[in-house]
Amino acid sequence: MEFAELREAIEKIEVVDSHAHNIVSLDSSFAFINSLSEATGDALSFAPHSLSFKRNLREIAQLYGTESSVDAVEQYRRLSGLQAISSKCFKAAGISAILIDDGLKLDNKHDIQWHKKFVPIVGRILRIESLAEEILNGEMPDGSTWTLDAFTETFLKSLRSVANDIFGLKSIAAYRSGLEINPHVTREDAEIGLSDVLRRGRPVRITNKSLIDHIFTHGLDVAQQFDLPLQIHTGFGDKDLDLRLSNPLHLRALLEDKRFSSCRIVLLHASYPFSKEASYLSSVYPQVYLDFGLAIPKLSVHGMRTSVKELLELAPIKKVMFSTDAYATPETYYLGVKRARDVVFSVLRDSCIDHDLSVTEAIEASKDIFTRNAIHLYKINIGVEHLGLKASESPSCMPGTHIAEHSVSLVRLLWVDASGQHRCRVVPKKRFDNVVKQNGVGLTFACMAMSSAVDGPAEETNLTGTGEIRLMPDLSTRRDIPWKNQEEMVLADMHLKPGEAWEYCPREALRRVSKVLKDEFNLEMNAGFENEFYLLKKLERDGKEVWAPIDSKPYCSSSGFDAISTLFQEIVAALNTLNVAVEQLHAEAGKGQYEMALGHTACTYAADNLIFTRETVRAIANKHGLLATFVPKYDLDDIGSGSHVHLSLWQNGENVFIASDASSQHGMSKVGEEFMAGVLDHLPSILAFTAPLPNSYDRIQPNTWSGAYQCWGKENREAPIRTACPPGIPNGFVSNFEIKSFDGCANPHLGLAAIIAAGIDGLRRHLRLPQPIDANPATLEGKLLRLPTSLSESLEALQKDEVVKELIGEKLFVAITGVRKAEIEYYSKNKEAYKQLIHRY
């Protein structure tokens, strides 16, 4: 069998090197010989007698046309100069892009920008331990000793500030405390770890396992928020590393943790000598990818071939990537690429001989391994001319890559105001990058004082057209707009000036109360929304344009879904690209009404996801000539639409709302009961946040599954609060509770903030729940309190609620009550005005 076609294809590929390090100047204390071996100190004297050393030295000598000796090569390097030998090595290697981990400490190393002289695209991989050490080697702003909270806040802020300018994160936990990461490391253990590290003095070198685990899990959080891969050193390295602790199987607890299931993890260095273990992990965990840099070219030829073959025994080819792990010298880049081409050819040729692959499939596999997999994973925007690929294989045609940066022309900054309306400012991409990312966009104080009817400040909000804030983009929420080519969107925070949050900011309000819940009770609230909405079509009646339901099919109708399935396929696909999980969708009971349930996540993310979902549904419906509306009672004679929210409490990655044993009352934990009892107690005032319009109360009526009475029930859909036992939860236990009196006109951040405030009060006062209602509350008239029947009543309850006022913040509280008063006044005078709400919500 001839394999010339395979060999030729591999030699022509302009490779993507997805993990390497900085090159040093020729006067660096780093000796050239160190780049040919992992050995140091006295062990280095034996390095020239290893197979890989002899082979690598000989190949460098052949490239330079010198004798095969260290002295001859070093003389050539000195005479030629770094610029010349770098050009020679990179040209011979054929590299189109390099991702550099600049956290490796090297004497007189060149910065990342310097490498762009030789390679078209050079990006950064940020080493999280190096960042942490850099922070701790610095001083606190007030000169005091670092606390865990101050360190963590600074660490996260630093990561997020550069997250959009890097291609991935990296951890060297294997070098410090091993790969048996504890994803549930306690705050107390992390604090002890920080004290231990600081006690050892500066320069700081973090080796304490608890602090390493704390840094690692927070790094994963940021990686997940920004959709960045996390590279992990696994397998062999220099003698600082305990090889026993670098087996990737130690990562199992982390890989099983559902909080991080969407974070893509790259196991570096073929995990040698644990290549089979790495292959297994990649085959069973969708988030695990493999990289064979360092194993090539540091092993013998047999060792290199064997390690790559072992990776491919179980791992999907789409998850295996090339890198050089080059460092200090340009020769390491050349050797890594040259030997990788030979090894990959040998391995794929053998696969063809063994009939695992055809030659055509082997050629495609080589392109995946050397270029396409890295482009997809790291979202590298690179032109076809650099890759040796056909136009149809261009990265811009590959699923999973972002729009090429130069093609994005506009960026939308989104916010949701006190009345729950989505609004945006749009700026050109160039201005966004040059100005807005750092300085924001100016916006009037009145932005948080507008009602659903008037785009001007309402009275009694204490906000006017005088004064200006800054809309600051939260770069972790920056997304390509799936339904608009060449546009991006990003959620915005409200700051008085960059770095100083405005007390009226809804997203900041949710962060504030979430921090209280975390600090006082070590709890986090998860949320998942169910969105009900109507799809309307434009008709002409009596010479007038009207919006009417697209159909009149019944609840959960298969034919009703058939009629609109193409639109939902597009919506779900768009939400997938926005990292919003859709769990279920169906036709609802109203004419032209549908429901879409989202996956649960931390409440701050859930609120963001709800905003993205509303934007997506409305935009794609509009694209199809339809109008999607989330108005609570679009038609007074039909079923209302809610935005029911399911809530649970989490601690160290575990759901602690659910009871620990069957003897617990109501199937929930003590903290779960106290939290939910607080929500039930404050529910009348919470409605001013979750049901913010007079129209909301046309929906909250008895016998409509909207929750009209102040009570709770087990799987009782007529109760405003329902405990749920979804599939997979043992009978008698509850994993979450649902609030039905939350609708599509609510600002999700403010609504969740009010709920957490109420829950905190329940926890502080150790409130207990009354007995659950297992009947239709409407049949128990006189025995149960009716929830507010109007916005006026819920506003009255809110104005008496000192707990919510304190936790939400007095200024924001006043603005919200002012906007609600404006809503009440306007709609009491304009009875038909609710019909125009379909164009706002």
C-alpha cells in the first residue's frame, strides 16, 4: 500500500501549536543544552546519552549544516544571532499559530508580541498559579495582610479583565499538590492554606493543596463563564513533580462535578506515562481533550509512537491535538513540529495498514490533529491561506468558531430597567474595543426611572434627566448574535464611573444579596426559568392591522408543535450557541401559546440566561414574520403567561435544599424550609418585583395555575409556591421549589434579589412552614389569605417591608416604588393601554 499521499498531506499542513512558551535572548542564563532535556543539575550531565537528546541534536545540526555536537550548534547560534535562527526554525517548522503560556519563569524571555515576527498568529494562555502568586507578592491597597476574600476578589477581577484577550487558562497543580483536586474545598481550609503560604514569606510559591484547589475551582468558574479551555499539566515533567500525583485519573471527582461539566479541559503532554488513562478519560467525558506536546520530541521514537497510539486507542480523533511545548529556544519549536509530522504519519499509516482508517480518513485525521481541533477548541480566527486547507474547510465554515474578529461591525450593550424592559445601546466594534470596554457608554440617571408606558423618569423615583452613569460591558457575557451576522451583544452593569457600581444597578443588586446569603449561611441559590409566551401573526381586519394567535391548538398538542417546530429548532440552536441550556418545550393551553424550560444554574447566570432567551425568542420570531410576547395577560379572555422559576439552595456543589433522610419534614432540609418559609412570608411584597404591572394581576387569578393565595403545596399547581420532586429524585424528597407568580415583565435580577432577601429573613428568624395545601386553594375561601389582587396592593405590602428595603438598598427601593406608582396611575386612566404591551415585552 502506498502512503505518499498521506505523507504529502501531512508535510503541507501549516500547524497550530496550541501550547508553547516564550523564547529567551541569547544572553539568557538558560543554557541551550537545557532545551534538549528535562534533566537539571547533576542529572544533566547524563542527558547527552539519551536517545532523544542524540536524535534532536543531530536534527538541529542538519538544519544548520554543522557538526552534530553541542559546541558546534552553540557556535552557529552565536554567530547567526537569535533573529536569524528563529526565522530559520519557524520557516522550516511551518507554524501558522502559537498559543504561549507565558507563566514559565525564564531569564530574559521575550514577550508574546516579539514572537509575531515569525508566526502570523500568536495568542496567550494564562497560567492561573502564576497570576495568584503575582497578586500575593504584591501589597493590599491599604497595606494590610491579604485575606482570602480580598485575594479571591482580586484574582477573579484580574482573570476577568483579560479573559477576552486570551485563548485559554492553564494550571500546573500537578507540580504543586497533585491532580486530586477537591472541588468542594472549604473556605476554612483555603484560609488556612493562604495563611500557610503567606507565613513562608516572599517571593510566594503556592504549594498548599487547599489554596491550590481554591484557585483551581475559581479558575474553572471563569473558564466556564468565558468559554475558555483550561489546560492542565499531566504526566511527566522536571523533578519538582511527583509523578504519582500527576496521573489524570486523579481528576475524576472534578470531572464528575456537574458545576464544571461544560468547561473544556485539555490534558497536556499525552499524560505520559499515563497515555492510556488519558485516552480513557477523553472517551467517557465529553469535556476532556488531549494534547501530546512534550512527549514529542522528548521521548524515543518508539516512545513517541506508542504514546500517540495509546491516545488514539479510545479517544476520538476530534479531541486529540498537537503542540510543541517548546520553550526558551526556537529549535524546540522546530523539533516539536518535525518529529510530530513523522510520528503522526507513522501512527496513521499503521492505522491504515490495520484497516482502522482509510487513507482518505487518515488525511482528514491529520488535519484535525494538527489544525482543526485546536481552531475549534480555542476559537482561533485564522485564514485558509495559513493552513493548507480547502476553502470549504475554512475555520469560518467550521461549527463552533466565532465570527472572525474583523467581520464584526456592531456590538449591542444590553440592560433591563426597573420596569423589566430590555434596552440596548449599539456601538461600532472598533469603538467598543478602543473605548467602551474600559470606559463604558454614558447613560442618563433616568434609565432606571422609566415605566412600561413612558420613556421618561417617573415621579417619586428621585431620578431625573440630570446626572449620568456608565454602562460597563460585562465581558464574560459577550456573545456573537446568532440571528445577526457581524453583530455581538453583551450585558452591561451600571457604574457611576468605571469600577464603582451604581446602587441602582439590578445586576449588582442580585450580586449584593447573593453575597449576604453566601457570607452568612455559605449558601448559593440556583434558579431555572420556565418561559411562557404567545406567538402572534399579523392580520388585516376591517382595514386595520391586528395581531392574532398563530393557532388554536390545545395543551401539549403534537400538531401544534409540528406547525412551528422549524422556528423552535432555530431558537434552540441559537440558545445553544449562547450557552443557554434548554430542557423542554411544548405547546401551552392558550391559543398560540408555548412554553420553554431552561436548565438551572447559579441565580446570577440564570437571570442573564433569561435575558438572552427573551432576546432570542423575540428576534427569531420576528425573523419569521411573527411577534413573540411575554406579556402576562395578552388577551384577557385567554390563559396568562408566566415565567415560573424553580429554586434550590447549594453548598459546596451539592443541593442542600433536599432532605438528608426520609425522616425530614416535607422532604426538604431545615435550611430549605426556613428559606422557603421566608419567601412565603414576604410573597405579597415580592410580587411588586415579580409581577410588576397592573396586567400581571389579571393573570394571577384562582383556577388558572398561577397561584392566587398565600400558601404552598406539594406538587400543587394551584399554589403560588410548589415543591417539586422531578424524575430522578426519590419519592418523598423535594429538590427545589417553584414560584408561579413570576412573569415575563419582571426584571429577572430584581425578582431573584427580592426572593433571596426574603429567604435570608427566613433563615435569620428560623421560620417554619405552615402545613401544605393539597387541594385547590379557591375551594378553601376564608381559610387562606388572598395574595394581592392588584399592583396597588402588592406595592402597599412592599412599602411596609423593611427587610426587603434594607437588603435591596434604599435608593433602588425608592426608584422601584416610584416606577410602580407610575404604572398604577397610567393604566388606571388608560384601560385599553395594556394592549400595546405586546410591543414592549
